[in-house]
Amino acid sequence: MEVVLVRHGETEWSRELKHTGNTDVPLTEVGKEQAQQLGEQLRGRQFALVLSSPLSRALETARLAGFDPELRDELREWDYGDYEGRRTAEIREQSPGWTVWTQPVPNGETIEQVGERADRVLEEICAVEGDVLIFAHGHLLRILAARWLELQPAGGRLFALDSATLSTLDYEREQPVMRLWNALVP
């Protein structure tokens, strides 16, 4: 079983490094092109299960890549609460040293809550026989990878993840491993 992770294509907010949780920001024209290129990279692959966040940037990436995924609310991006739409640098003007990985997100989700959602997705996909394809978001996918590797959710801070990238999780002799991470589509 291989799990292929796809971070959605570029949006205006991802390009500007804004925290984009539940705001349904559409793909840019570049993001749409990236999604089609992702589809070319995945063409010919067979997946037993294809999942997507219900947010349009992930769902449109999946569809433009040529897939019709099942939607899972658990794959939504982190709810950034009061920090939605803000850059880390702006947040640090009020809260020096703030990082989403170690500090509270006022009126948003805790990292533990996001980790619990990732665990539910992992439980579902581990019951699947065959490869799985997931379209979702930066922080959520980083936490999902950390949990796959049996790390705490905050371990996701170790995995940079750009828009429109492919990553793969797999097993090596029953040990969960990361085979590929943050691969940009040519």
C-alpha cells in the first residue's frame, strides 16, 4: 500500500503565505495549470481510494488532475480562528515568536484536534487494500505524515510542503516510512 499525498495548487493566499484554513479561496490560473500537471504525473496510476478535502482548492485540484474523489471533512485545513488570512510575520507583531506548531490559535483548533482528524483518516486508509490518493492542504498533510511516521502532530513542523507537490507514504518491512516528500511537478 502506498499513500500519495497531493497539496492543492496555488491560491492567492498560499502565494502570499497567508494562513488559509476554512476560507474557500479558489485556485489561481497557475494553480489550475499545476493541477493539470499533477494529473499528468499521476496518469496511469490505479488507486483503490481517492479522497479530498471538501474545500474547493483541494477538490478542484483533484478534478483538474482527472480524479473524482470522495470528500472527507477530516481533510479540511487547520481552523486558524482569529489568525485566518494573516501571515505569520503579522501575527508575530502582536505575539512575538508565535508559531502554529507550538502556540495557541485563538478561536481556532488546537494541534491535538488536527492530529485527531489526521488519525481518523489514517485509520480509514489503513483498512484499504491498494494505493490511496489524498488531495488536501499544507498543515493538515504535514500532520498526517507525522502521524503516519508515529510522531506527535507537532512533528509536522519538520516537513516543509509547497503547493502543487506530490509526496508518498509507504511501508518498509511493516515500518511506516516516507518514500518521497515535497516533489514539485516539472
